[in-house]
Amino acid sequence: MATNGTTTQRSRPTDRSRPTDRSRPTDRSRPTAATRADAEKIREGFTKVRNGGASYARHTAERSVDVPVGVALTFADRVNELVEPFTRPVTANRELRSLRTRVQRELNRFERRGASARRKARTRARRTRNQVQRDLRQGRRRARTTLKRNRAKAEDGFKRAQTTVQERVSALV
């Protein structure tokens, strides 16, 4: 690569000892249709470059008009879709019945979901309450057992101490 950022083309040494194939077309013997197509592409490129700024400005101006018009038409279509069923009494009644039916279905769905959540919450609360009560009963049972055992040990130790004291007092008297 050259220092200015361009690439240099190296020429290949030609091999004169190799026979050339005359049956293959060379660059000079290309069909004229391809040459015309290439020339048209080049002219089209020049035209695009020359008219590019004007084309871009025209496209931007058209777009700035087309977007608001498209928005207005879409909005009008949606308003018409909403209003159209209510233009005649028969269709208005039909639409209202349909709306009532949909609302009723939604309410039923909400009711089922709420009832299901309420049952699950009640079941969870009952399960938690039973678990807490079970833990309390077990704790009380353990406390009573420990208390009885400690009381029995204390009474046994007291009786032994009493017996020992009585024997010593009897030995002194």
C-alpha cells in the first residue's frame, strides 16, 4: 500500500511461451449489448448524482405532505368504524347487545378468577393456621414434659437431701 492510502497495481510478467487460446473471447470481442448496458449504467449514475439533491428535496417535500394526509385518512377510517354500527337503530341494538354480551363474559371471567383467588387464599390461611396450632401444641407438650422431668429431678434431689439431713440429725442426737 502506498503512503497516501492508495494501492499500487503490480504488473504480472507475461508468459510468452504459453500458447494463447483464440477460441475464448478477449476484452475487445465482447458483445455490443453488454457494452451498451454498461454505458447506460454509467449515464444513469451520472444522472443520479446530478439530480440527487433535487430528487431528495422533492421526496422530502412529498413525504411531509403525505404523512399528515395518511394520518388523517387513517383516523377518519377508525372513526367511521366506531360510528357506523350506530347509524341505524337495528345495527345500534345489535351492537349494544354484542357489547353487553362481551361485558357480561368479562365480568363472569373476573368473578371466576376472583373466586378462585379467594379460595386459594382461604386454603393457604387455613393451612398456615393449622401449622401454627400444631407447632404450639408440640411446644406446649415439650415444655410440660421438660417441666415434669425437672420437677421430678428436683423433688428426688430434695428427698435425698432431706433424708441425708435427717440421718445426720439422728446421728447427732
